[in-house]
Amino acid sequence: MKINSDINVLGSLPDWNLIQVFLSEDMISIKEKGGIHTYTAIKTDKSVMRFEKAIKATFLSFKNSNSESIFLSVIKANAISNEVLFLGRVIPNNRTFV
């Protein structure tokens, strides 16, 4: 069994704002708008990329198109807290919890 350590990476995320940033934009558009450091105080690009990978693997991996559609509409409506978002996406996308 491959161990998914994304939960450890996300647990050390100092700036939960990055979740919303990476759910709505990709690194190319972020760089065009002045770089990731306009969104966060995380100092190194390597750290930001590690968080980006964990965020995308955890929050943007769906079992089907219906769950993706529901999730993205909730995100766009800003109708969910980061904590609920975290639990709702980590548990189904990380085999450590199954």
C-alpha cells in the first residue's frame, strides 16, 4: 500500500488562504499576477509547490463529475469553511483514513 503523506503537508500549512487560491487559479496565472508571494508569506517556491501538490491531490480529485460539480459550486459560492472543506475532501481522497 502506498502511503499518502499529503495530510502531513496540509497539516503544516501555515496559510489556509492557499487552499482557496489553488482551487481557483493555477501557478501560471498566479505568476502573471505578481507571483505566489502576493498571496502568502511562505518563503520558498519549493514549499509552495509542495503545498500546491497536496492541495490539488486532496481537493481536486473526484470520483465522478457530479461530485466535482457540486464541490466546485460550493467553492464558488464561498459556502463552506476551510475546516469543513478540509475534512470533506481529505477523508475520501486519502486511503490512510479508509
